[in-house]
Amino acid sequence: MIQSMTGYAAASADSPRGRLSIELRSVNARFLDLQFRIAEELRSIEPMLRELIAAGVSRGKIDCRFSLNQEAGSPQPQRLDAQALARLKSLAGDARKTFPDAAPLRVADVLRWPGAIAELPADEERTRGVAERLCRQALDDLVAARAREGAKLASAISERVVAMRRRLDEVAPLVPQSIAAYEEKLRQRLREALGTADDDRIRMEIALFAAKIDVDEELTRLRAHFTEVERTLERGGAAGKRLDFLAQELNREANTLAAKAASQQVSDCALELKLLVEQMREQVQNLE
């Protein structure tokens, strides 16, 4: 299945630490580029998230935001840190020796002392499990969104290929006629320029020029590229780079066709092909 590189997904759930939320945003990129914005207390979960996302997508810039809202969850159990209180008591005793008239510490002062209140360690394993489940859920939603948009882009590309093939089929039968007409016009000009009826010389000049304006090879290559684009779309998968290469080749052949055009019909066809190829490339740039 063809996938776009653009998508969005989000999910949230309660954990022992509070409400966990994940948000995935995906945009175009040449390669897989993972960017993480994670709460410091959840930083240890980042490697697991990175591994899951890298296994689910192969190309695009993925912005992952993983946050924790403790207010939305259960209040964290707390206790007094005995070691911190012992240090505070020792420091208070030293201070009283230096400032014997200082007021004694109040309970509120003790509770505000840095490190006096310690949170009990949260259930890391359960929190990690919730985080993994959330990431998988959001990743599935992101891949599904990218697939839906990818199907639309593949349809748009197929329409361009059908239009190019139809236009080529219309102009191909006119090529021999246009070349013959151009050769006749060239023959007349050569007779006027050479001032002689040397048919051998004229035939040689026309043969050399006919080889330069022969577009049969370009028409064959264009049709082959059309078939390859259709085959790539049907096969699916990570086809963006392959289709981008084919678009470049189609544009190259269209340019050559325009340069060799021996009639206005062929020239117009080449210009239309270039326009359709450019429209195709705009869609291909969004594919994984």
C-alpha cells in the first residue's frame, strides 16, 4: 500500500504517575527523522518509543510529544526524607551556636526545605507498559492516516499517467507524417540554398537530419516509464524515491521530445507531458 508522509495521531491514558499523552505529527523528509519532546521524568522511555516508531514508518519527519499530567492522575504518595531532616537539624544546630537569638525552625520551614519531602518511587514497569501501549495505538492511527492520504495521492498520480499515455497515443500516429512534411520542406530549402539538383547530396543531408529528429526511442521510453510507474503504484510499499526517479526520467524524455519536435502537434504534446509530469512530481514528493 502506498503511504503519504503526512499524518497526525494522538492518544492518552492514565498511569501510576498520572495522565500520559502522546502526539505524533508527520511531514515530508528525505529520510526518517525522529524528533522527541518528552517530559524529563519520562526521559528513560524515549529509546523504547524511538524503536517502536522506527519499526512502523520508514520515511518522514516525525515529531513525537510525550507528556505527563500528574494533576489528572492519582496524587503521588509522599514521605519525609530522614537523611534530609538530619542534615537540616545539624545545620540548624550550627546556626543556633552562631546566632543564639534566632527563632527556632517552624514546621512550615522544615517542609519547605529542599529535599525534605520525598516522593515514593512510582511503578516504573506499569508506567512503561502504558507508554508502550499508547505509542502503539498512536502509531497505528498515524500509519492508517498516512495510508488513506497515500491512496488519494496514488490515485492522482495514476490519473496523470493515464492522461500522458492518452496524449502520447494521440500524437504518435502523427509523427511519421510530420517528419515527412518537414523533410519535404527541408528538401525544398536545400535545393534553393545549394542552387543545384544534386539529389544524392540532398538525400544525404535529409537522412542526417531525419536521424536527429527521430523520436521513436523517446516514445518507447515514455511508454516503458508509464508502465513502470503503474507497476510501482500497484506493488505499493515505500515507493516515493522510486517514483521520484521515474518522474525525473519522464521529464528528461519529454524535454528530448520537445527538442526533436518536427511539428507543432509534437511540440504541444511534449509541453503537455512536461506539465503532467510536474504535477505528478508534486504528489510524489509527499509519498513515503
